[in-house]
Amino acid sequence: AAANRMHTGRATGGTVTYPSLGSIVADQRGAVAEGVPAYMLLGYPNIARGPGFLGPKAGYVYSTNINSGPAGLARPKAIAGDRIARREGLLSTVRNAGSSRFRGDSKFAQYDAAIAESLRLAGPEFMNVFDLSREADSLRNEYKSEFGQRCLLTRRLFQAGVRFVEISYSDNFKNGTGWDTHNGGQLNQHLLIQDLDAALATLMADLEKHGLLDKTVILVNSEFGRPGGFDSGGGRGHHSKCFTSVIAGGGLKHAGAWGQSDEVSEQVLEKPVSVPDYFATALAALQIDPATNLYDGDRPVPITDLGKPIAELF
């Protein structure tokens, strides 16, 4: 439920499947350039990261392996070009027959659109973005961890014209438990923090070097905070009443830490920001009106759960 809320900006429940922030941005802004998806996910797919009622056109292309690129798009090296051309010719015949047979069928139309998109993305131009060997070894070493390499790939995806990238943290077990430190992994939490710190700092410097930082909004989300005290297992539990997220870049008027908590970070004392406010701020920074409506069929749905942007950041 918490992961869903930090992807969609809304509480889980009811009959509506809400879109993730990435899908909202894909729907409202589209890709920056032709020949690339609007929304890339570097991590495992799940419903909280998806398009919800916006449908497949606002969905993501995902990759769990930064070396090979998205599953299903890389063409096998053993298959020659003429054989691929024959396969695509046969597929075209089947698609044309299906278009006649299932005319007006929305499910077929969505399936056919997905095939067309995969063919468009399977070409060498987009797939070459995933070749990190084109980057200097010194820069790759600055990014350090596997998570850092995903951050480097993200910069390349932005340069190719992808609008929104979600990077899932995957080096989950350096501390024995991952980020969910109910147990002794808390004692080695610094190993994950050091990875995250190095990767983000390098990404921001790299984006600035390429003139991209002021037009790139960087968000760092967790599902919840942690209470100040340790639990019986030697770790720390969940604490959703007070936690920190990050907004960087985007040409915003950054003011350092925003708001204030008590000394053990369990209660908000000043300038509270709700999850919908956070989403509204991110959307406004991406030049999307936080007051607009999305549409679930004919039903208008506010783009955030009545969130208001933090005006002082603009």
C-alpha cells in the first residue's frame, strides 16, 4: 500500500486503478524525441508503476538488465537480417488480417499498438543507448555500484529523448536486509546510503555537465520513514507520519531542507508537505498543471489527490 501511494500519490483502495507518476507524465507530455518511449522503468514491473486507467499508451518499457536492454527488444545475434525481414513480413500479414477480422475491437487495437511500438523500439538507434561501454571508464567508476550504472544509463536515456525514467534500487542485500531494516541490517545501512549518495551526486554533476540538470527533475522516494528507536529485532520499524523525500534539479528555487520535524524525526513541526502536495510540486516542475483532470473513461479524475505545489520553490 505504501509503495502504491508513493507511485500514484493516492491511497490504495476502491475500484479505480490509478496511474503512476511516470504514466501521468508520459500521458501529459509524451516522449521528447521520436523513436523512444516516453517512460522507461529500470527495474521489475508491477501495477503500482503502471498506467492504471490511462491504458497501455501511458505504460512503460522496462529493463531489468542494463547490459542487454529491454527484454524482447534485442534481436538475437544468430538471426540474419534477411530472416528478420521475412519474420516481420509474416507478422505484417497477420496484423493486417487481424485488423480486418477484429475491426472495432479495443483489445485487439491495444495489442496491435503494442506490437507496433516494440518494432519501432527494436532498431539499433534506441538499443545502442544501453551500451554503457560507449562511456569513459573513469565516469563509470565514479557512478560506482550497479545502481550507479542505472543512473548513468538514465542520463543516456534522457539524451535520447525519454521523458521519464524510474530507477529501482536493486543492490538490496549489501547490508543483509535491504532498505527494509527491521533486523540487524540497520547496522550496515550505511553501505546502501554510500551507494545512493555516490550515484546521485555523480548523476547530478553529469547532468549539469551536459546542460540537463535545470530541465531534469530528480525525485527520491521511499515508502515511509523509520521511528527514532530500535525494535526488538535490532532494526527499525515503519513510520509513515513523518519522512523525507527529495526534489532536486528542475531549475527550482531550492532552499535546502524544507519543513522541520522533532529531534527524533517522528512528528512534523513546521511546513508539512503531504504526498499529494509533493506530487503537485513535481508535476508543476515538469510544466504539467496540477489542477488538470485525467479521464477514467468519461469520468474526470483530478491529476493529484487535491495536492498544492510548494509555491516557494518556483
